[in-house]
Amino acid sequence: MGLGVLVLSACQATARGGGTATPGGNGAVSEGPDPEGNHEGDNIGDLEARLDRLQQEQARVVSSSDGSFGVCEDLCSLASKICTVKEKLCEIADRHPGEDEYQGLCRKAELECNEAEDSCVACVEAREGGSSQPDDANESSAP
């Protein structure tokens, strides 16, 4: 579990402003806009679209998982990005307490963040245990 805590801590550090890794890039820093970028700011539509793209990326990483530590790094990086978008969406929702759409997006983002973090931890724990596949790596893709 020690490595899992280390990886999750690294993910949380990334969410606070560190570099972002491109899934499949084995830790390479992404050149695209990140959640703090000018392209998203407080625009709820852009943040919602980014959350959806990140969730789709996560599903692709999980489905193509070979159980390598690089995959876990990618999953944890995506978890960090998803949780950063969640923070921004929920900050906006807090400023608009009467807006049901904003509150719903915040709840959706909170669920996505929790599932993404669980996927990261499950991958790392499976890797530490010598398993070739992450256990329950992404429950959100189950029917």
C-alpha cells in the first residue's frame, strides 16, 4: 500500500498545479490546456466538456490496460485532472446555489473524481500485488 499512497500523493500534488502527464505518454508533460488554463476558466460548458473528455480518456486507458506501472501513472494523472475540474465546477456551483444545473454538474464531477481516484489506487494496489490487471479499475464503465 506504500506505493499506492505515494502515487496518490503525487496525483494530488499534480492537482495543485504540477505538470500534467499525457495518457499513454508514460509521464510526458502535456502541451494542451489544463484545468487552470485560459481556455476553461469559469466557463461551465468548457469545464463540463473537459470532464467528459477526461472520463473518456480514462475509460480508454482502463480498457487498453496491460497492468504496467505506466498505465497506473496515466490513470492517476487523469484522476488528478478530473479532480481539478471537479474543484472548479463545484466552486462555480457554490457561487450559484440556486442553479440546479450547476449543483448537478458538481455532484457528477464529485462522483467522477471519486471513481477516478479509486481507479488509480486499485491499479497501484494490483501492480504492487503482482497482478497483471487492475482490480475494479473503472466501475463507472460497467453497465
